[in-house]
Amino acid sequence: MRKIIFGGSFDPIHNGHLQIAKKAKDILKADKVIFLIAKHPRWKDVKSEDNHRLEMLKIALKGISWAEISLVEYNSQADVNYTYDSILKIKENDDSKLYFLLGSDQLELLDKWYEIDNLTRLVQLVCISRPNFLINRENLEKYHVELIEEEISPMSSTALRNLNNMDCPKEVLDYIVENKLYFYNTLSSYMTEKRLNHTLSVSSLAYDIAISNHIDGHKAYLSALLHDIGKEIDFNLQYQYVKDNYPSLVDSIPRVLYHQFYSEKIARETFKIKDQEILDSIKYHATGRENMGVYEKIVYASDKIEPTRGYDSSSLIEECKKDINTGFIDVLKENIKFFEQTNKSYHNKLTDQCIKYYLEGDKHESN
């Protein structure tokens, strides 16, 4: 039997980890991939408690028949866990051919690994290349490391923690929110609990709508997570930003809607979001505009009909899940109706353009 040992802090596990494991399994024709969760990583400071990392790993691997979890290091009482000692422990009850999977960043450090020469006699080291990492050819040859050069996701745990990318099993994202880990704490530093609960509800709904429409749910989730990030920033800062950057809109849009522009600024400058579809979905989530992209429609609709709004939006939610293009138009109509019934004005330059584009004539049918 062939088994791959995949060590890591998994802080948290994400879809990049799963993709690497599956590619390595297929290429090496292995029967199992054993996820060896590190308790005290030598070159990393973990950001969440051990029990959370383990629980998220269990959630992510549930139902994957070829994946197992090793608790050799997790249950260890040692101050430092060395891979060599862990492999010796695993081999006590397993005579399988073992491969040890490492990233190109760890390949660079192999000279510093404890008992590295003896380790290479116990396992076949395998390096899978990662984007933007150079391969240390000297160590590759010196330690007889097998190289897997495949296109893999640039996703990282750091990216998820820092609100740069949400490419992670949805159940793990839900666990992070429920236990107030990682990006939850970042979001809570920008907004009140009430605003944060709304944001998380919008994000979950945006994910579900995107998946139902066969669109990237993680991208929709991240767009929605950041859509109100600037709403509770000092209003004078919002006003000055709109005045400086959108002078034609400063007097034609209600001040309460300035936050959509400032939220886009924070997403772009603070969280380094470069995806224009995400940025646009944040920038126009409150007003809408003409010729909106699919993620713009998803975030706009999700913001208006998420369940904590306090009215029965179930039929609109189902329509959006069925077809976001027609569902978005229904939400737009319903939003206009709400303003008319409450004698509030909904007119502004961008919203009027949106209404004209989608509700006047037949243009919306092909969009």
C-alpha cells in the first residue's frame, strides 16, 4: 500500500490543501493521504487553538474516503515535534510505502531539518511546486526529492485569514464564523455586532445564490463580506473620498450610500483585493447601476433580501437561486415598491440608470 504523509499546521485548512493532496495522490498512485496536523510547527506561529484547527480539518475531510488524520503530533507532549520522530511513530504500526509531501518553501529549508539524512531513508520526499516559489535544485538532488510540477491553487491559509481569498469548504467558513476566528475578528474591528451579523448573513446567502447559479461561491462570499466594511467609518472621511474621486456623484447620491465607495477603497487598499468583479460588486451594492455584472447582482440582491432584514423574502431568495438575472430584476422591483410604500425617495443618478437599463424596454432579458 502507498500512503502520502501531508504535514502542516492547517491554520486553517483550505481548498488549496485539498487540491494538492488529490493531485499528489493521483500522480503517485497512492491509496491514502494522511494529514499530519502539527502541534508545534517549527517555523510558524499558529493563529488559532489546536482544537479548532483539528475540528476544521475533520470538517473538511469528512466524506473523503482516501483521507485520514494522524494525531501523532497533536497528542504529543514534546515541546518540539520533529518530522523524523513522527514518521518513526507512524511506521511502528504501518509497513506501507510512505511519501512525505512538502512545499517548495520547505524544500529550501531541508538542510535545517532534524535527522534529514535518516528521514530520507524512511520516506520518499515529494515536493509539489507552488506559484511564485523557486525550486531549490541543489536540495532536490541532494535529498533525492521527487518533484511534482503541476498547476495548483495559489490559495493559502494566510490569504483566508487576511480576507484576501475565501477558497475554503463552506462548512469550514461557517465554523470560523461560529467560533469567531481569523477574519471574523478583523470584520468586528470595523463594524458593530448588528452590522456584522447582517454582513455574515449577506455573505452566506450570496454564496448559496452563486452556487445555485453555478458561479464561484467563494468569490461571492468574499464580495459580500466586504460590502459594508466602510459603512461605519467616520462620515467626513467617506464624504471627502467621494468628493475627491466621484465629484459627479457627490451631490446626486444620498450621503447614506457613500459607504459603498469607501468600502471598495478599503477592500482595494487595505485588503489588497485586485479582482475587478469583486470590487465592482462592493462599489455598487447599494445603488446598482446599468449593465451590472453577475457578482454585482448577487451582492445587491443578497443585501436587500437576506433573512435578518425582518420580512419574508423566501420567494425572492428562491427566484435568485433559480436564476440570478431574473431574480435580481424581481429584487429591484420589490425594492422600488418598498420605497414607494414608505414614501421614501429612491432616486439617485446610479439607481435611476439601473432602473432605466433593467426595467424600461427589453434590455434586461439578455443580461
